Amino acid sequence: MQISCGRARCGAREWPARRLHRLSASGSLDAYQGETVMKFLGASLGLLVATACSGEPADTDDIADVGAVAAASSFQTLRADHRGDRDDHHLAGGRAVRRAIGAAAARIAALQADTIGDNARNGLVDADPDDGGWDFIISPSATEHTPVKSPTNLFGAIGLAAWAAVDTGSAGNRALVSALDAGIAMQRDPDIDSAPDFVFGVLLAELADNPGFAAITRQHYDAKVAAQHGAAGLGTLIRDARHRSREDGLIPYDLGWFVLAAEALDAAFPGAGYDRDADTYAGIVVDDLTSAAPLFNFRDPGEGFYVTGLAWAQVASSHLRADAVFQQVRAQLLATQHADGAWATSAAEPADDLQSTAHALQTIALTDHGSSLSRRAVRRATRWLLGGQAANGGWPDAAHNELPLVDADIALGLFLSHIHDPEDVLVPDAPSAATARSVEHGAASAAPLD
């Protein structure tokens, strides 16, 4: 097992299991002192100001309507388009969103170390490693994969963007080939076993009408779980690994993805016990959130990867139908959205952040029942992300780097937004000041555990 901490990777095999905390939620949000934290929480005023000034229709719902736990599982929500469970209005509307997803899919295809023909369009003979994956970080001016081997924890997370582009009709055969290339790589390499890989494998099996991809996914997942003597052992290992790396906000991120992965496998192989695995992963997150001494303190905006932690804590608490925890986390997440529609990384990194905004958008959409505040938050985040897309389809950061994983995170968030607003409402008059943490200057972006 390897851990990806930004660009750094370190061996991570032995961690003592921690006792799971099983204490009840306090039921109220604690007050925190400190000028930085108060400024961060002060962004909640932007929620009201932006709504008043945006020209959006006013809602009569009370400000406390942050939403309730959705009836469907997060995976059911994710796969609903592919299975035809939504009406045709989703595909008919949102041209700006679908165009952005299509451009992102083309960018992702160009940057892939393709193995099927010349899908990257850089020649049949090229310098890339021919492994079906992507680089972690590139220059925004790059037009192809570098000669360096692709990290194994990016295949499914980025492949999901290609899947989403095909699913919405935003892209055609090139995106499908890109997704298939990533799936074939998973068949070749058993080390491609991060949580998003398992979600991607099940969805790709449905998209391609090829159950072999789901079978491969099951093999990789079962091997990973067996190596830790069960889902509880794997979940505890992940939790403790992130804590040791001082990345507590990524505990809900990783385990939230494992909730989705187990839900996906349960949908593909009902009755095989994967639903219990999903309960286990979600329980580890909720137990920590409600502990007297949590590793990820969702009441403390100073936590590293704070917004990502809040975002993915929604998936875990929604899965367990832990309404009180879900509503507190959702309220905190909505309160920290900036007036321009973006989210920051944390109080310590208060600038608008591409990946944190994408994670918030993804998870609100995956868990929302349709509250007015959530709809407004999704609309404003979508508008901000659309404004930051470059002409080549990617999203470069303020340090002039581009992370294909972040491009894919944004594309998946846009896919889940289900925004149908007219183009003149969604597209900003001028490009937004979209930024992301600079990997070159020591700050890490979130990536799945490998």
C-alpha cells in the first residue's frame, strides 16, 4: 500500500489500529476563537449577499433549510444518468456545462498515456509510458503525457471524467476510448486499487456492457480488503495513515470514496456483503466526527483540507442516515462558501481553490434532497468553475501548474450539478480568478490513497 501526499509517496504498511470512538453527537456547533477562523466563517455572509446580488430568483425557504439526507445512496445518484433514471431535460439543458465537460474530456484524452491506437493524438510512436494513465502534475502548455510512469492512484479518479462525458453526451468515441484505456490498464495492473478505481470499474462495465470490468474491480477490491483482514481493518488503516500524515481532512475523503466503492460493488454483486462494508467505512467516519477528541474536527476550520473533509463527511453521514451529523456538516459547508461561489481549502489557506470547490460541488449533489440553499450553492460553484476553464479544456492553477486529477474532479462536479440554466446566466462576464494550491510551493492537493 502506498500513500500519495501531493507529489510525495511513502511506504505505509503497518499502523496500530486505533480504538473507534462511539460517542453521541453534541447536537450543536462549537464556537471557535481566532481571527483567521472568524474571517473564514465570516464568509457565510457571502451566502446571503451573493444570493441577493446574483439576480437569481428568491426562495421562500428558511435560511436553516440546509437539506436532509437523500433517500437514494450516493452511488445510485451518481449512476442515475447512465441508467436512464432522470428525465431527458438533463441532457437537453445545460449547454455551457456539457460543453465544458466535453472540452475537459478532450484535454484528459490528450494527456493520457494511451495504449489504444492514437487516442491522445500524439502519434503512434511517442515518449509516454503506454500505461493508460496520467501524470500527477504538468505544465498548462503540455500537450501530452510525460515519459514518467503514471501514478497508480489516478486511473479511476480521472477515468470517471471520461465516463461522465460519454454519459451526458458531452463527448463521443474519443472519451469512451479514454475510459476503456484506463479500464484495460486496471485489468493489467493489480496495484490500481484506489477507491475511485472501484467506482469507475463498475460504471465502466455498465457503460461498455462488459461485466468483465466489474469482475476485475471485484478482484482488486477483495484483495485489498483481505490484506487488512476486512473492511474495518482497511478503514482503520486509512484513517490512521492520514492522521499520521497530518491530513485529517482527507479521512472522510478516502473513506467517503470507499463508501461509494462498496455501494457500487453492492449494486453490481447484490447479496455479497458489500453493503456491510459501506456501513463499516461510513461508521469509522461518523464515529470520528462525533468523538470527544476527533481526528478530523469538522467544527474547526483550521483543519488541513477542511472543506474536502466537510464535503466527503456528507457522503458517510448520508449513507448511515445520521441526520443530525449530516445537517451540521452541511450547514458548516454551505456557510463557508465564498460570495463568488468558490470554496477555500481551509482557514489557513483561505484563497479560492479549484479542487475544494469541485469536492464541495460533487458531494452536495451526491447527497442533496433539493433544498433551496444547496441549489443556490451548486449554481454559484458551477458558474465560478466554468469561468476558470482554459481554452484547452483544463483548469490551470495560480502557480501555472495543471493537475489532470483536478481537471477530472471539476468535470465530475459539473456532471453532477445538473444545472440547466441558460448560458447567459451561467457564464461569467469575465474569467474568474480560479486558483488552486501550488504543488511547487509545498502545499499538497488531495489524491486517493494508493
